[in-house]
Amino acid sequence: MKLLLIEDDQQLVKSLKPVLKKAGYAVELADNGVDGQFLGEEEPFDVIVLDLGLPGKPGLEVLSNWRDQGLTMPVLILTARDSWHERVDGLKAGADDYLGKPFYTEELLARLEALIRRKFGHADNQLKHCGVTLDANRQAVMNLKGESLELTGIEFRLLHYLMMNAGRVVSKTELSEHVYEESQLKDSNVIEVYINRLRHYLGKEFIETRRGQGYRLQEK
């Protein structure tokens, strides 16, 4: 899953980015409201963490502009402004959740997971499809033989996105946009390599290739 963190506190960013990456997110950064709004408009993020007190353009204005354009990605407001009326203003502007500073990273991760589950219509943090179970907390998958296999970061993000979108064809371009960070290689041939690794773990038939279209999980 791809996450945009818009935060000007560089110490917080330095401590938070590795935690988010370890949790399985491909993380993009912006340190001001102008760049943050632009990235949110240009790239398909699965969830956005947005500070309110940003230089260049306030977070509430950024959020309102996204919603005015019809952009519906989940947004969690992260800010030191934790009075009740400011929470109300954020929610009215289109925020999906609100977390005040200081905060525990475990709570932030749990709230992000809940937002993503809601976006894709899943109630459980364990995704199941055709006898395969993906545990998002452990970034591990259990195959049909009952074997638990640890996944690399890219393997996890790739399988996570496919299982969140079970039932539809996902193109290589869409997969690369949600699996890689902007600075990483997005060659479609690399996607094929990781797809083949997942097939080795889960069976060749688990991920179907739709020629000229992309991939989809096998039908139940």
C-alpha cells in the first residue's frame, strides 16, 4: 500500500518513516502544503497522513481542495491542535480520522490499517482467498499446505494489494504505482519477477495472468 506523509517536523518524519515502511507501506513525503496537495492530486495513494500546521498552505485547505476535486482517498489528520472544535473542523473538511500529537505509533498504524480496510470493504486484518491467508500484522502468508511464509516488503505489498482487490484485474501499471516508492524502479518486468515468486509460494494458479490486461487472483 502507498502512503503519503505530509509533515514539516523533520524529526518526526525521520522517526516515523522507517516505522511505516516496516509496517508494509511504500512512503512518499512532502514537507509543505503546496507540494503535499500536488502529490495527492497526481499520485494514487491508498492513505494520506496530513498535518494541519503546514508551511505554504494549511492542511485544512489542502484537504478541502482535494475533496472539492472529488478525490476520495482516506486522510488521517495528524496534528498538535487537539481541541474538540478543530477535530470537528477537520472531519467536516473531509478527514476520515484524527490523531493528536503526541501519539503512540502503534495507534497510528492501527488507525491506518482500519482506514485501508474500510476503503477496500474488508472487516478483518487477515485477508483470506481460496485457502490462502495473508496476515497484515506479521507480513506473512499461510499457503494451502498450512505453511507460514515470511514475505519481503515488496512481496507483501504486492500480495496485499491483489488480495484487497480480489475479483478484478489489476494492471502492471496500477501494481507498480501502489507497490513502489517514487524513487524505486518501476519496470514491469520486475513486477513479473515478484509475481512468479508469489506463485512459487502459493501455486501457479493462485495469480492468473490476463494477457494485455494484468493480473487477478483465481476465482473462488
